[in-house]
Amino acid sequence: MKIGQTSMRTWSGMILTIVFLVAAALHVTIFSLSGASGWISKSVQEILAFCALLAGIIWVNRQFCFENMGLVQKLRLLSGLVLFFWGIIKLVSGAYPLEIYYDTAAFGRSIIWLALQISLAVIVCLLLLCILKTLVFVQPGRGTSRSFMLMMIMVFTASVSSFFYTGSVEDLDFGQAFFFSGNPFQITIQIVLAFSALIIGFRCKWIHYLNKTQKLSTTGLGIGLMVLLFSLIPYVPGVAMHYSYILCYFIKNALLVFIIYGNMALLGLLLQLPSAGLMDRRTNDIRSLQQISAIIGTVYDRGDLIKKALEQALEILQADFTWIDLKEEDHYSLAACSGIETVLLKRLETQLKLLRGVIEDKDEVMLIHDIHRDRFFRHGPRPYLWGGSLLVAPIRFKHEIRGMMFAGKREPFGFVEESRGLFRAFCNQVAIAFENARLVEISIEREVYKEELRVAHQAQMRLLPQRTPELPELEVSGFCLTANDIGGDFYDYVEIGKHRLDVVIGDVSGKGAAAAFYMAELKGIIQSLAAHFKSPRAMLIQINDFLKNHMERNMFVTMLYLMFDLTRQQVLVARAGHEPAGHIQGNEVRWIEKNGIGLGLADHELFSSSLEEEKIPLVPGDRFFLYTDGLIEIRNPEGDEFGTGRLTEMLQHAGAQPVQAMNKMIRDDIGQFAAEATQQDDMTAVMIEYTGNKHHSK
Amino acid sequence: MSGFEVKRKDVETISVIYLKGYLDAHTAPDFEKSLQTLVDEDRIRIVVNLAELNYISSAGLGVFMGFIEDIRNKGGDIKLAELTEKVFRVFDLLGFPVLYDILENEQDAIAKYEEG
């Protein structure tokens, strides 16, 4: 779409140029054939001039032909064209003095050259108008387009109105008054034209884009060009008037526009010259800061960041030396320096400490014009290569000072007052970059930590039984749902021969890594000792002895130990502080609440003296349900606990379904109860059914 | 969850600590701190009133265990009083009645110190 538009513009421009050239050629031909005499030929010629001019003016209004050219290049081209224009007019008026008009033969001979030169002058004028337009349209306002259009219409109208000039050429005043000559209508139009050119003259925003030197050179050049243009005023009408009123007036009107706009621009330039230096510095500062954020913003490594910050400080402030002190827990330490020796800074530490204290209190950029005369350094050591001027600013993020940055020059009074602002902004950028780097670091660490947790969780899950034991007379099913990545619940099976199965469920107090360690340890103890013990009680006493010696005092383990002896058709149950096991017979649930203290809480004597064991003969269809406290402590969104009551009821009504199905039912029911509430603790349960010998018979 | 509160009352040489709300891994440090303060002040005849305690987790129970040995070695004790049924169940399951004096009410606990 855009490309299409551009080519359309180019085409229309080319067509208009061709029209213009054809008209000019015809114009010249007619002129050379008929000479200057004859009312009809004169009229035809003026009509052609009219067409050519109309085409040219429409072209200028449509075309932005110097759009992609740089400002300085435009100004150069403009100057060149003005010079060229001046040359043509001078040439025309020199080669064809006014007297030639009276010598018809001579006039006829030189008419082709005259026509060519006048046409060239008109084209140059159009090109100049075109450049002028691009200058006017730098940062255009709302009315810019309208004003320019008005001006172009006025140029055209004023030029065409000359066609109706009735007086003779000799009557014209070829001085300045020529600009506003003719009948009252023409004069009015010319005044409007001058006025519209004046309005356009205020559109000089391009001046802002010049730096100080460019402004100076443009001013000089502009004055020169204005002198040239003014000098042309008496020459413009001259012979051209005899050639074509319309074109002559067009040149004159264009000249009027150039002079008015040129003077306005010169005025603008002159007004801005005194502040040009300051403007330049501001522009530079802004550019530097943008550069910093672009460079620093992409560095996430702290070390690289400090290095870059030092480099940039040297460049932007044109400092000779710079260093950064970083603050950690109220203590500053040198992070890096450039252009200055570390040893030197160490010698100045006492003075620098005082200085940093003051800056922390005042929270502003400090500019020391002469280090050796400054109150901080006057009485301190004067190491070799130390002196000049110094800028100090805090590197702060939000309200926290993260460090301090120093930049210095070897000569006193090396920095101007404005450097403070720049340095402050610079340090703010550095602070933001530091914060970014810190956040990136944290997020990487967090990712690593998450990954480690995941690995730990996986390792812990592998500590749980990986397969269910396959004994002919027992059916077993268990599950463990962890609330955190690392939980404290566990269960395990130990198969000893074909006729014994130990089922253990436990809960290590607390969660996290410590709990997981104990869990791993307990699994090891149980797996290795189980075969040597014939009673759960003895097992638990052994484990307690082991834990009591080296477990932290505020940690403990609760455990439930069931030893199924299929030879004797009995189960031995011992409980060390754990939730009791449920013995289910049909729809009757009995909680086996024998005494026993949690593991790791009491010494050998107290623990063993209070630990009881129960022997239960096994009857086919007997079920045992083991669980951890997380199961009954789960809450629904209203905040009610699931509780032992609900659990008992659920087990009573479970019916005679297989243990896997029953476990699934329990999980579903609890899930339904908790609804959207989050699980606070691990939930673990094991269900064992004694099927008797019926499997054998199958 | 509802909050947790620790209050303290000194009765002659005995200090009573009142626990209120939920004592779990998040609130245990508060309780730990108040016990530590008592130990630092050498006020080691302690009664913990649990009348308003709604819930205690294993981390909460751990706090008692963390201090009891030191306090007993110094000749002091921690006695528990006025446990609700629910909280008592947790203590009971874990075998605390064997390890600690658990009394019906605060006065009995204080009186028990005065006896012995």
C-alpha cells in the first residue's frame, strides 16, 4: 500500500515534470517563431506559461522530493540552488540588458537562450520551493499543510494576475516597489502572499536539529544568501518581463517567499545561537543516558555490569578516573576502579568514609571542584596522582543505597555544574541495572532450588514401596499424598519369607529435608533389622534407642508397626505415638489404642516401660487400616476437620470391596470433603486384608 | 487460619503461659521465644494453660520437647493444664501423659509445684 503510494507520487511527479517541460518547449518554439510581437502569440505563450506553472506548483505541493535527505545536505543543496539561481538571473540580465527590447532583431536572435534560461530559473525556483516545503514540514503543526497550500495558491494567483497587467513595461518601477506593484487587486494578492510567507516563516523547527557549529555555519551562509537574494531584486523583472509576465512574476514572487522565509529563519538562528552550546550539551546528555540504558540494560552479570558502568562513566563525563564502592550490610568495599590505583584509594579510606557518610545523609550528588582544597581531603594524605575534581553520587534503588560511584578529573574545576544532574541520572541507571541483574540472579537460583526440590521429592517417593507384596493370604494397598514437595509421611512393607509381612506407617515431625533424611534412615533400619526381631515392640524399642541418641530434641517420629504372622495366623501390633490402627470386621471398626510414646521423645526405660503390644488372631475377612494424622486433619472450605468420627463411619460403610478399591474410595471421599480447600499436611494410608486360604483354593 | 497468641502470667515463682489459637510450624517460634525468655529469666517452674488452644501440630509438640530436658536438668518443669478434649487426644496419642504432668486445671498445676 505504502509502496504503491510512493510510486504513484513519483509517477505523478514525473508526469507533471514532463508536462512542464513540454509546455516550456512549446512556449520557446512559439516565441522563437513569432517573436515578441503579436497579441495572439503573446497570449498563447502566456497560456502555456500558465499551464507549465500550474503543473509545477501542483507538483511542488504534492511532492516531497527531498524527503530522505539529511538536514545539512538539504541546506547545502538549498544554498547551491540559490547560488545557481542568482547566476542565471545575473546572466540573463547581463546578457540581455533592457535596451535589447528595443532592438527587435537582436531580441529575436537571442530569444531561445533567453527562454531556456528563464525556464531554468523557474525550475530552480520550483525546486527551491520544494526544499523549503520539507524544511517547513519538520515537525509539522496542525495548520502547516493549510498555510503552505495557501502560500502556494497565492504565489500562483499573484503570478497569473500579472497577465492582466495593462501598463507598459517601461512604466514598471524596477526597484523594491516592484514587489508590490500593479492594480489594487494585484497589490492585495501580493500582500496576502507576503503575509502567508511570514506565517510559514514561523515554521523553523529544523533549527533545533542543528548543533552549535552547524547553527553557526548556517547563520553565516544564510546571511550570504540573503545578500545575494536582495541583490537580485532589481534584476528579476528586466528582460524576463518581456519574455513572459507570468513567469517573471512567478520568479519575483518566489524570490519574495525566499527572502521572507530566509529572514525569519535567520532570525530564529540568531536567537538560538547564545543557547546553542547548552542545548548541545543537553542533547548529548540525553543521548549518553539512552546509550547507557541500552548498554547496561543488556548486561546481567554483576562483574560485567560494573566494568561497563566504569567505561561509560569515563566516556560520558570525560573523566580521568572512576570507581564504584558497593555497600553490603552498612559496609562499603571497592568493587572496581579505572584510571586510579586501588592502593591509592586504600590510603584515602578514612576520608572517603566521611564523604560517604555525608552523601548518605544528604542523598545528593556531591561535586568537589578542587580535591586538595576540599574540607574532606585537605588534611588527609596527599598521595601521588591524587587531585583535581571529583563527582560522587549514591547508587540507590528505591530507598536503599546499594553503593556509591565516583568520577574524577585530574584538573581542578574539571566538571561543570550540569554534570551533577547527568551523573545522578547515570547512577540511577546503574542502580536499575544492578537491580535487574540481582533479580535475574535470584530467579535463576530459584529455578535451581525448585529443580533440587523436585529431585528430592522424586528420591523420597522412591523410598515408598515400589510394589505391593504378593503373599497368598494377604492383600495390601497403600498410598501417600504429599502436601509439600518433601513430606514427612512414609509407609513400608517388609516381606520375610512366605509367611511373614511387616507393615509400617510413620510420620516424621516437621517437613522438608530433615524429615526426608530421617525417613530414609528409618527405612534402612527397618529393612535391615526386621528379620532379626520377632515382635513389633522390640523393633520400636530398638528404633527409639537409635533415634533418641542423635535426633534433634524438638523432633520425633510416630510409628505404627504391624507384624503379620501367617504361620500362626496372628498379627502383632505396637504403636509409638501414632494414630491407632483400625481393625475392621464386617461393619465393625475397632481402634487398637495401645499405649506407646512417640519415637525419640523418651529414653530407653520410659519408652519401653510404656510401650504395649497387642496380639490379634487373624480371621479371614479381617481388615486393618493404618493412616497418618493428615488424613483426619484435612479441612473442608468451612474449616471443619474430617476427624476420626467421619473416618470410622466411612470404614463401617465401606462394605466388602477389594482393598485397592477401598483406598480409592477413601481418597475420593476425602477429596470431595476438602473440595477446593488446599491440603495442609501429607496424607498416607495403608489397608491390609487377611483373605485366609481362599487364594489357595482358587 | 485463625491466629495464635501467647500470654504470660507470673504467680510468685511460677509462670503461667496461655496459648490461644493454632500452634503449628508457623506459630511455634512465638511459643519458643516466650519459653526461651522464661528460661533466660531463670523462671523454670512453668505451667502451660491450653484452654484456648484449638490445634497443635507436631512442630508445636516439638517446642515442649525442645525445652523440657534443659528445664528439668535445672530443677524446673513444664506442666500442662486445661487441655481441650481434642488437644488432649493429640498429646495422649503421642504418649505425653507419660512424659508430662497434665492437669485438669491451672490451680492444680500451680498447687502441684507448691507441694513438691
